[in-house]
Amino acid sequence: MKEFLKQEILWALFILVVQIIAGFLVAHFILHTTWDLKSTIFDYSFIVFWGLYLIIKICIALFKRAKSKKDGNI
């Protein structure tokens, strides 16, 4: 379980870093606007993405747990 949590946290951090870099590149090179971390983190698309990501991850974990209980693996 500890290894699974470590893997999920690293994966989430990787996605976060990619989102921040992509936001900077789009703002700087395509939109030609100034970029700051606060506007990126409080952007609605950012909040919706991470909210859905957490909900989906929780649902998948619950489904896997229920399936393993049903199969008798737990």
C-alpha cells in the first residue's frame, strides 16, 4: 500500500509540473501575456481537472477494493 501511495503521489506531482510548464509556455509564447503561479492554480480549468482527477482515482480505488473483496483476495 505504501508503494502504491508513493507511486500515485509522484504521478500527481508529474502531472502538476507538466501543467505548470504548459501554462507558462502557452501564456508566454502564444498569448504573449505575463504568467504567474497564482492565476494558474486558481484557474477554473485547473481546479476542475484536479477535482475530477481525485474523484476518478477514489472511484477506481473503491472499485478495485470491492472487486478484490468479491474475489476473496483481501
